[in-house]
Amino acid sequence: MAELQTSGIFAPGVIEDIQAKAESGLYSIRGFGTLRERRWATFDDLTFLPCSLTRIPLEGYREKCSTKTVLGTRFAKKPIELDIPIMITGMSWGALSFNAKVALAKGAASAGSSNTTGDGGMLRAERDNSRTLIYEVLPSRYGINIHHMREADAIELTIGQGAKPGTGGLLLGSKVSDRIAEQRDLPIGVDQRSPARHPDFLGPDDMIIKVEELREATDWQVPIFIKMGASRVYDDVKLAAKAGADVIVVDGMEGGTGASPAIFQEHTGIPTLAAVCEARLALEDIGLYGEVQLIIAGGIRDGVDAAKAMALGADACYIGTASLIALNCNKPIYEDDYRAIGAAPHACHHCHTGRCPVGITTQDPELMNRLDIDQGAERVRNLLRAMTLEIQMLARSCGKSNIHHLEPEDLAALTLEASAVCGIPLAGTRKVFGK
Amino acid sequence: MAEIDAAGRSAREVNAAIRKLIAESSTDITVLNPAARHNLAVAILHGVHIRIAGSAGYYCGGLGDGASIEIEGSAGWGLAESMLSGTVVVHGNAGSGAAAALRNGSVIVYGDAAARLGVSMKGGEVIVAGNCGYMAGFMAQKGTLIVCGDAGDAFADSMYATVCYVGGKIASLGTDAVLSALDPAEIERLEASLSAHLPPAVRRSKPAAADFKKVIAGRKLWNFDKREWRTWQEAL
């Protein structure tokens, strides 16, 4: 019998999606981030060009290669100094469990890096276990507290995030427990939809005044970051720099989320590779490249992605999903519990349900206890260290004694698209395509 | 009483002068010639009284905790935003987003307030003696919002547990905003609050507490329900 053929247009997943909407009357909501097969230019479409005769490498396992990372040198009296360029991005207590937040803080601190609060305010245990804590000021302002801001090492004014630029956060009622409701001043169990716009400014001109307010509130001591989802990056980065940002964070479309409409994760924003290139160009065009630091986020998996982002212009990278994977996200343990929520190890994007089998994206005490804080912190530290070693190895092979000396000339493009996006020659040619 | 002349000085210099006086134990500070500067008296964390002898720009009294701030003129956007405790009184009008994300304390405006009054407020009490613009109370979470005059369009849209009272007309209710009856104890509390915070002459010119309309969330947006599809479709 001939093999039955499914439709390329109405593929099985499309049929399931239509029938789910027909049942619920609601768009699909889930967590994790884009699940699409990536057909756009990514960091995988670049390769490093290590030294041979034209340049001299450093000894790969021996010679010093600095990883020190300083952010916020433009206006802040106290720029933050990190031992490594990989930082933990903002993820809320609410989206994540208490144990996950504290494990990330401890892991980052022990690796000499930073962590960030998220859309739910600061946890005391988070501050107490952080070395460098970045306090996010988001449109929702959940849990906003001036005393917590003044304890922070940097303030991040968040305009949007890569997984869902142009819209606010979501936290479904199953995760709005009594403690989370109290922290956010919300009724218990509501499907919390955060605002997309800040309540007290709208456009980039008002934001200049907002940035000044944040500086006044923190005595001009700590750096002010402005974070945005990657959409019109070239123009948005210029506006953020004009508003007085010390550091600009650009979060590409591969960025993760605890919950959002699936269509945002799949069909909004531009890829992280494109975002870093636009951001660098914007800063160069206004003469602020190097003076305003650039952090790139969105689907950074390893030291290779990070090293390529840095070669293209980033001063540092945020990781989110990768750090959760270090905490056991999608690990093949408690497999019955994956199945109970319609997921499986390596194919779980059910953060929105609050039934995380490994205790990361849940508020259920029993599930949360599956994540041991100290063991989790150790794995996060190990991941950060391993990623840093990967960056150093690549940098040394390119002859750099400092990872921040990586540059576009250290890369070649493997596809026409990557050449055009990054403005670097296609391997095998001396051409930059699209120029 | 200590005085700071803001003429020719930046907000940063004025705020530094305020903090210096507080460190020197001043409890009553007047800022002269404020000239609607932005970010005056931001993040004041002490129980002092600060009088702004004129108008203030954006974010006056923002991110504060414990101070009593009196603005003798009008105030710009984001008045007392994210305040934790304390009192901010404006003799004139307030710009958009007054009391945005307010967590506690009192924000009192003797004149009118512009758009998005009390947006995302998380507690505390907001009283406007005059009228307010559109989308007052948008996504407000807790606390009390009182408008003695008329309220603009989309009033109390998408709220959680904030309770609103309006003495005049409401141009239109926002999505999921519903009228509710006031009980006698509530009328008494409302009257006590208005009498405590408004000058007697202003209070006398406003409606009696029993004549205020009460607006709360209909709770149809709290959790998605396909039977409420039209409400969700129109939700801002």
C-alpha cells in the first residue's frame, strides 16, 4: 500500500493548532521560545578564522586570555566588573520557582558573573546570594521598591523582550500562588497579563527623563541598562543611546519566555545574529561604539555563540534558557510527570502550566523541592565557566589575549545570507554579499 | 525651615541640596523657583516635608518612601510614581500617569488630572478634586481611586482589585469595569477620606459622598473564558 501523505500546508501541527483554537476560542500560549526550524542566518552560519601564517595564535591551554568584563563606563560612577562576559538574564520569581532564582544567583555569583531580577521584583534571598545583581524596571512595575533598587548594582529599564517584543508578560493563574500574588499585589489565581507600555512614559523623549529619574534615585552610582526586544534595532539602539543608556541590551527573536502567545515567539522580532549586527552599526554611526556597551541575548547556547556575538560587537551576552537547562530543564528524569502535561524530555515547553517536572518553572512546593539549590548553583557555575573556556579557546586561536579583542575579521560567512547580514566575506570568496 | 533656591541649578543639584539638608536633620524644606524642573524630590526616603513653591515637571516625588511633598503649582507626568509611602499634594493640576504604579501612601490633586491617572496602581489612595482624563485606573491592582469631578473615557479598564469612586459623570466605562452600590460604611469612609485630604472649601464644592458612583472590576478578564470572547476581543 502506498504511504499516506500529509499536507505540507495543513501539516499535522497546523491541524492540531486549528482544532485547539476551535475548542478553546483562544490563541495558543506556551513557554520556552521559538520552536521553528531556523532557516534564517544564525551564528551557525559563521566560522572562526584562527591564526595560521597571517596571524600568530596564543597557546590554547596556557597563555593568559583576559575575560574581565566592565559594563557601564559611560556615566555611572560604579561600572560593574565581572570576571566573565556571560550573564544571567532577567527571569521573574513567578515564572521561576524560588529555588531556581536562588540557584541562578548563587551560580552566577560563584562564577563571578551577574544575575537579574525579572518581572516580579526582587527576592531577598536573590540579593543575598548575588555578587552583582541587576534590578529590572519593567512596564508592570510588580514589586517595585526603591530600597531594592538602591541595593542593586545596575538598573535595567526594560522596554521589551526578544520572545515577544511589543507585548507584555503573561503568568497564568496556576502560577499566581498566594506568595506570588502578594509580591505582585494581584488577586490569587488570576491569569496575569502584564502591560506592554510603561505607565509613566511613552516614547523615547520621555524616556530621557525617566533615565534621569532612575539615576537620581540611585545617586548616579550604578549603570542604567536599556533592554529591548529586537525589532527595529538600528533605530531603537540609537534612541536608547540618546536617552542616556550606559548599556544597551538587545534580545533577539530566539529569546525564551515563561509564557506568551505562541505566535509572538514564532513570528515577531528579528534573529539574534541580525540584531547584534544592526546594534553595532547603530552605535558606530552615532560614534558611541565602545562608549555604550552592548549586551546580546536570545538563544545563546554555548561559548561559540557568545564568542561570535562578541566578535560581531557585543561586550557581553545574557543567557536564560541555557541556564535553565543547566538546572535540569528538559532532562530525562521524572518522565511520567513530563507525560502528564503532554510533554517529554527534550520536547518540553510547558513552563506556562506551572507543572514543571524538574522544579524550575513552578510554584508548587513539592515540584520545586526537586531542584536542590546548591546542586543547581554548581551546575550553573560550571556552565558559565565552561562557556567562558570555550570563548577563551577560540580567542586564543585567533591570537587574542583578551576575549574582547575578537573582531569581525576573525569570522567568515558560510552562507550568502550570513555574509549579507554580518557584512563579512563569504568563505571561499573575498566578497561581502549585498554590498 | 530650610530653603533651596533652584534658580540656575539642575535637578541633580537641587536633589543633592535636599539630601544634604535631610542629612543635617532638616525636616521642613522649601524649594523656590522650581520652574517645572523634572525629577524634583525623587526617591526621598525620610519623613520630611518638602514644599515645591511653584510647578514641578515629570516624576516629582517619584520612588519615594515616607516624605510629605506639597507642590504649590502643577505637576508633570508620573507624579509620585511607584511611591511606597508618604503623601504628595498638588495644588494645581497633574499630568498623565499621576500615581502610576503607586504602592502605598496618598496622592492628592486639588485640580484636574490628565490621562492614565492611577495606572497600574498597587495600593494607596488617590484623590482628584477635579476631573480626570481617559483610561484612569487602567490595569489598577489595589488601593482606592477617587475622582470628585468627571472621569474621561475607558475609565477603570482591565482592573484587578482597585476600587474607584467618581463624583461626576463618567464619559465611558472601560472594558470589564462595572458600577457597584456603596454601602453605608463605605460612604462614611469615603467622606472621612475626602474631608481629611481636601481643604474644607474644596470639599464643600464637591458632591456628597453618598452621591459618588463606585466602579470595580467585573472580573471577566481575570481568567480567560471563551464565553466572554467579546470582552477579551475588546480588551485594551
